[in-house]
Amino acid sequence: MRPFGLPPLVLMLGAAGLLPPVALIALVLVENPATHDISFWGVIYGALILTFLGGCWWAFASNMRPVSNVVLVLSVLPSLGTFVMLVGLFSFAAMSPLTAGLVVGGALWLSPLIDRYLSLKRVTPRWWMTLRVPLSAALGLLTIVSGWLAT
């Protein structure tokens, strides 16, 4: 019997995807001056995962008949949003790490809404929502904590 109906490798890789922000947060808690701002990269990691999800949505939407133009548009927003966030963070300092963490974490929390729509259209694997909901909740929280610790 597979836990939660997920293929074992999917479960392991999904759980492993939470290790980078957990490790970064743990390094901050060591209170070494060299690791003080390292949790900031947990926000960047959350944004990268969000862009990965956009790619998944693009692939799923492309398999719909008819193709969902709305999902195709939504699928490119994570990449465009991440680009704008990175420019704002690194070029203009127009966004604080906490604000970036809240935006990315919130987007991760909302992302299962798109997954649910795609699941209802039967273009995702049957186990997709079983994987996506807990991972989105956990990574959203870790991303917000990373942004908070980086301020």
C-alpha cells in the first residue's frame, strides 16, 4: 500500500523539496554572522518552485481539449512575477524580504486552486492534489518564515 496513494518516488521527491528552506532556516537559527541573511534564499527557492508549477500548469493546460487560454495565461504569471520580484529585490531594493516572502508564500497557498481546476478537468495524475495541497501549505509557510527571518 502506498502512503496517501502517491507513488513512493513522488512522495520522497516531494518531501525532499521542502529540505532547502528547512536547512536555510536552521542555519539562521545557529546565529552565526555568516548565516544571518541566508534565509532570504528560502524566498527565492519558493519563487523558483512557483515557476516550476507554472510549467506544470502550462503542460496540463496544453493537454486540455479545448486548450484553456485562462490556464495558459495563469501558467506564465509565476515566472513573470518572480522576474519582477527579483528585479525589485536586487536592483531597486523596492521590496523587503518579508514582503517578497508574503507574496510568494501567499501565491503558493493559492496555487492549489489552479491545480484543483486542472484536476477536475482530468488532465493531472489522480494523486496530484494529494501531493500539491500539503506541499503548497508547507512551502508557503516556510517561504513566509524565510522572508521574516531575513528582515
